[in-house]
Amino acid sequence: GGRHRRLPKKTQIRIIKPNYRTIRIMKKLFVMTAALVMAVCAMAQEEAAPSKWKKGVDISVQATQNYATDNWHNGGTNNLSVLGGLQGWWNYAGEKGFSWDNKVELKYGVTTTFTQDAAGRSFHLTDDKTYYETKLGYAIGKGWNVAWSGDVSTTLFDNYKIDTDDLISAFAAPVYFNTAIGFDYKYTNEEKKIDFSLMIAPYAFKLIYVNDVRGDYAISKHVGIYDEALGITQLKTYAVGSSFKANYRQVFNENITLSSVLSFYTDYKGIEVDWEIVGDFKLYKWLTARVSLNPRYDSTVGEGWDEKIQFKEFVSLGLAYR
């Protein structure tokens, strides 16, 4: 009666002892995973490291307009001018002294008096500029870099002198290409929001190419590569010389920005000096005003002083985005 009956083999209950080694490994994996997640979360909350790129873009649409009825007591001519522009830049400053600056500028403008000129045209271009500039540098001292720069600019549309069929510019006519090797000085003042650079190039190469030679070669005459003696047009010309280029930009406050580009080139036979000064004024939110002054001197074209000295000015109201 005191004997225990053994359960059938198929119904025996087997107690498995826990594998403590496996449990320890799982605990370590859990702790490591939790620590990794916490570290990632902490890193995500920290401020991002300063970018080595400095980028920006300015977009603007400017316009001037005048209207007077036919019986206006002082007379007058109706006119409308529109100028659209985009300027973008993306500059890289590496830790080992390397730098790479890029700039693109698009500027297109048209004007009309709502009447046809002697050649039958109602609209005329006031601006037609497609420009790209790049510069590579390596730091050799405080603010100083040994550098190579290159830029290309061209026109896209047919542009005629008023009342004539003389073609001043057209698609890829002309194309200006410049490249230079020299020394580049950079200065930045974050407090006063000043950016300045000066590229001094003992060696500079310039190429002018004309893609269109219609009419009486007005384009080639305009850019100074027309051979009057032979009566033919050279499609391209190039020269080697020296140059310097100074860029200045200052944001005085959120309403006033001044930028200036002064460039000089000589092939030791003549000189070219171009100085563009632009003031941007924010009047109210997106409403802006712009004043642009652009004196230029080129002793490589024309015969007299009146041909060599040039000046362009533009004042307008419009919309802008930054």
C-alpha cells in the first residue's frame, strides 16, 4: 500500500533548468542596445556641427513704368522696363586649408515704349547676362591663399541697336572666358557682416568667342575683334596678361545691403576696368528698391574716349526673395 506508482513514461513531467549563461548574454545585449539608443538620442539633441559650406541665393524682379495720356499737357512717352535676376553662391572652406568658391549670376531685362522703332521692333533688351565663376584656393598665410580662378559669361538673346538692324549680341555671341593663377586674400567680419576678397593674378588668360556673324559684324565690332583692314570677322581672339578682382559685400542691417565687384585686366597693350556697385533696400517685407551703377573703361575697343568709357545705371522697385 505504501509503494508509489510511477507515471507512464509518456506522461512524465521534465523540469528544465534555466541556462544562466544565455540569460547573462541576453542581459548584456539588452544593456548595450539600450545604451546605444540613449547615445543616438543624445546625439540627435545636440547642435549640429558647423557646416563647411556657406550658401545663399538672392532672387529679384524689378520694374519701372511710366504712363501719360495723349493729351498730357507736358507730353511724354509711355514705357515699361522689367529686370529679373538671380544670384547664388556656395563656398566651401575645408579644415586643411583648401577652399572652393562658386558663384552664378543670371540677369535678364527688357524695355518697351509700346511703339515700334524704325526697324519695326517694340521690345529691346536692357540686360542679358549668364555668368558662372569658380575659384580654388589653398591657404598659405593669414587670409592669403594661392589660387586658381575661372569664369565664363555669355548672352542668350538677339539684341539690336534701336532703329537699326545692327546686331549687338545673340546666343553665345559673344562668350567671354577668363582664367587666372595668383594670390587670393579673404577677409570676413561676422560682427559687421562684411565679406571681402581680392584676387591678384600675375598670369591671366582671356578668350572671346563669337558664335554669330550676321549682318555687318556689329557683334564683333562691339567686342573689339573686328579686322577693319581685311573686312572680315575673327570668330575668336585671346590674350595673355595680368588681372585683379575685388569683391565686397556688406549687410548693414536687414534693410540695406551693398555689394561691389571691381575687376581689372591688361594685356600690356590696353586695359579693361569694370566696376559694378549694387545697393539693395528693403522697403516693406518683399517690396524692395535697387540702385545699380556700372562704369566701365576699355581701351582695347573704339578709337576715341567716348568709345572707351561706358556707363550703365538702373534704379527700380520690385520684389525680392532671400
